[in-house]
Amino acid sequence: MADDEAQAFCYSFALERLVAVMGELSKASDIATATAIIGDAARALTGADGASFVLQDGQQCYYADERDIAPLWQGKRLPLTACIGGWVMRHAKPAVIEDITTDPRVPAEAYRPACVKSLAMLPIRRDAPLGAIGIYWSSNYRPDAQELAILQALADATCVTLANLELQARQEDQLRILERQQARIRSQHATLDVFTRALAHDLKEPVRTLLSYSGLLLEEAQDQENHPIYLSYIHHAASRMEMLMDAVSRYTRLDDCAQAARSLCNLNETASQVRRNLAGLLAERGTTLQIETLPQLHADPAHLTQLLQNLIGNAVLHNSHPVTIEVRHSISAGHSSFAVADDGQGLNASQTELIFEPFRRLTHLAGCAGLGLAVCQRIVALYGGEIRCDSAPGRGAVFTFTLPATEKAECDYAPNR
């Protein structure tokens, strides 16, 4: 009778421990935490020398966790037909083996380093198993019906936990997708706002000019004295309209990530191309352009060209006297940091907060749409970076931006040649 009472006490204690384990599993937020709880519980509830937690991964068994004296397969994948865990999952029934050397389902030699003599393996989910929980003994042992029932209850609780974690993972994936969609919608709204502002304000002026002077041409068809002047105004207005529409088009195209053709770019070559593109303007304004040796980046070459050209061109055009422009580079915290600095007239603090807004022009220069810096900000954002302007009146301006760093490669290309 004393033995029966002791057995009943042990069973009652195991049930209490199982309830506590279920509470811990309900709080598990990831598979690693759940497997650790399950492995420890399987050993504690049965007094086994070791435990394993195996998941089905297609036609393989994935040994997600092993709590053994000498773990054999933790983190490894074995074919379903090559281990007892696979047999349990394929047949959806438990396996209890008192002597592994006598059972053909077990590769006994594989277990020898772990000194395994006996084992029990139960399916997680009894129909269409998701995995299996195994317990091992270093001496011959056969668990009784109560121990197997407790272990099966643990396996059933594990099934619920796995289902909850899978549901949670799906919800997190859907949330990330929704956040990306919302960010894209916000970006598209911003783009639409830019286009609307272009139609409502900047494009109206050249359209009015075209209508006005083409109307005068029609009214004064017989008097051609002023026609060349009217035509020059019309040509100027049409050119400005074309420039504005081209600028808006470039800005809106940055919404379409599919158009980006990213590759490993030598930024020195990009900088030299920008120098050639701006050669006439640099010579006309007497600008000195100094460029440090730059790294390679994984990006769309067109984006990098436009980014550097807009920043350098901006420094040239918005200073009334010749300036020196420096392009510098450094690496910090996994990001390449770049600076385009000039020694020009500078800006006040309130202006540095406004210049990245679309169509925000501090001066009305011919050929400027007011989108150059907005395009720069958008390109940098595409790569997860940031851009800012530090300036003060009379002290020039420094535009600093970050891009993801690419592993540095040796390059003997000199941008100032």
C-alpha cells in the first residue's frame, strides 16, 4: 500500500509540474524558448537522463533541441527514414524501446557515444504529427503507462504552443507587410502631393506665358515686328515646363523600387562622371572640386550619379562667388558616411530645415525646379540612410548623408585625375 501511495504522490507531483510547464509554454514568445522549456520538462517529469525535441521539416527531422549528456544531432537534419523520430512522425504513434540494440528502427551505433540504452519517443499531434519528443536512459528502462501519459500530455501541450507560435509569426509577418504597404502609401501620397503642387503652382506660370504670347501672335498676325520676342518668351516657357515635368518625373520614379538596378558600384568612377557632367558649370563659376578616394557601394549607379551631381551642382549654383567643394567619406557603425562641403555664403538655421521640401527654392534660379535636394533625400531614404545640412551664414554648408557600407575593396582609381 505504501508503494501505491508513493506512486500516487509522484503522479500527483508530475501533474502539478505539468500544469506549471503549460503555464510557462503559454508565455513562450519564440521556438527556442519553447524547446528549452519542453526539453527540461521532459527530463524532470520522467526522470530520464536525456531528452530531445524534433520537428518535421519536409522529409527531414530537425533536431531543434537536445538535453543529453552528449548531444548528437542538435541543429542537424536527418531523413525521416533514418531515425526513430522520423518513424514516430511517419506512423503517428509512440515508440517505446527498452533495449535499442534489439530494435531495427534505431541506428544503435549512432547512439553509442551518448551511452543511450533505452528510449521513448512520442508524436507532437497524434494525427499528422508536427514533430516528436524523445526521452533517453543510460541504462535499460521501460517507462510505465503513467509516465507515458504525462509525456504525451506534454507533447499535446507542445502542439498547442507550436500552433500559437505559428499564428503569432504569421500575424507578425502580416503586420510587417501592412507596415510596408502603409509606408508605400504614405510615400505615394507625398509623391501625388508633389505632382499636384507642380500642376497648381509651378506649371501654371509657363502655361500662362505660353497662352499669353501665343495669343498675341494670333492677334498680331499681320504685325510681325514683335513676333521674335514673343517666340523667345514662348520658347523659354516651354523649356521651363519641360524642365519641371522632367524633374517631377525623376522624383516620382523613385517610388518604383523595381526600376532600381543595383550592382557593386565604384563610387570613384561615379564621382569622375559627375565631374565631367558638370565641367562646363564648374569652369564657368571658377569652382574648385576636391574628391577623396571613395568606396564601392551596392546601389543603382544612376541613383549615386544623381545624388552626387545634385549636391555638387547645388553648391555651385547657390553661391554667387567661386567656391571650393570637398567630397569626403568615412565609415561608422556599418554605414558609409559622406559629406559634400563648400566654403560659400551658407544658410541660416531656419533655411536648413526647409531646403529638402519639394519645390522649396531659396533663390529663383533659371533651370532650377526646386526638387534637387528633395530627390537627394528620397534616394538616400531608399537605401535606409539619412541626409542633413549643417550651415551658418558666412561659413558655408555641409551636406552629410549615410548609405550602407559595402566590404572595402582595393581600388587604384583616382577621382581627381
